[in-house]
Amino acid sequence: MGDLRHGEVPEPQCVCLSSTAVCGSNGKTYTQICKFNEAAHAHPEVNLTVVHEGPCESAPQILSPPYDIWNITGQDVIFGCEVFAYPMASIEWKKDGTEMFLPGDDPHISVQFRGGPQKYEVSGWLQIQAVRTTDEGTYHCFARNKVGEVGATASLTVLTPDQLNTVGLSLPKSPHQLYDDETEGDDYDDYY
């Protein structure tokens, strides 16, 4: 309101009172009835109707797949995988060449799973503590629900300290090394 001049009327803003998702006849989930109405009015030729309240059933979709990682022996690595699905999906992890889902009975591997970050999403992580050269390989994130399943892969490359020196790679800088003394002066303002 600080930008208004004397006598100006603020532009009205609409707010949707419903936060319930709806399933459209086009098979698309709309986060609220207002979004559905916008789509229906934008394309009246489609004759879009609400099939039911709640999201449309769909096979999982991987929103954020795991990424290829390299590290040196003794360091920890984490693969992440974010999935959207309704009904909710489960996330499981496997390594190429193994039949069993991880973590199995390996105490240096752990798997975590939680809802979110958004509604109808789940996130899963595979953590390998103190990686060994035998951990090197391709890892798979599998997401499944009653409608279907999907997968994504990422590779882990493990180097020994000697190999690291041979190939000429350097470890990522620690956060306090990201800025040299010159950039920490008056030109650098903390975002917060």
C-alpha cells in the first residue's frame, strides 16, 4: 500500500477459499478449484469438468532425481530422490549387481524417507558413511504406487587419496573458503 498515491484505489486481489485439490476430466490435478476454474475458462472448447475432489491417481513422477557423485574413501555421500504421486509412492534403493534393496544388513548404509516437501510428494535419501572403493557403482531410486512405478539412476565414483592426486581433481572448497579476503569487504552484503 505504500506505493499508492492519495486518492488511488488498491487493485483488488482474489483469494481462493478452497485449498482442496480436484481431478479434472483431462486427467490433471488442480491444486484448488480456483485453478481448475481458470483452466476451464481459458479453454472452454475442452469442456473441462471436475471428476472428483482430491488429486487424480497417477503413477509416480520423479521431480528431483539422484545426481552422480564422486568422493574420496572415508567420506560420506548422500543420494536424494523426490517424487510426486497419488496415491503416495514408496521409495526404495538398489545398487547395480545386487538383488536386495538397500540398506540390507550393511551398517554403513542408511535409507531415510519422509513426506514432502510439497503435498503429494515424498523424499528419500540413501546415505553411505565412510565410502569404500567397493561402494563404487550405479545406484537406483525406485518409486512405486498401485498405479505404476518409475526409476532413476546415479553413479558413485570413489577415489583413494593417491588417485585424487593422480587425476588432479581437488575437493570442493569448504564454505569459509568460498570467498577470499577481497570479496569479504564492503561489496559483500550478507543476504540475511
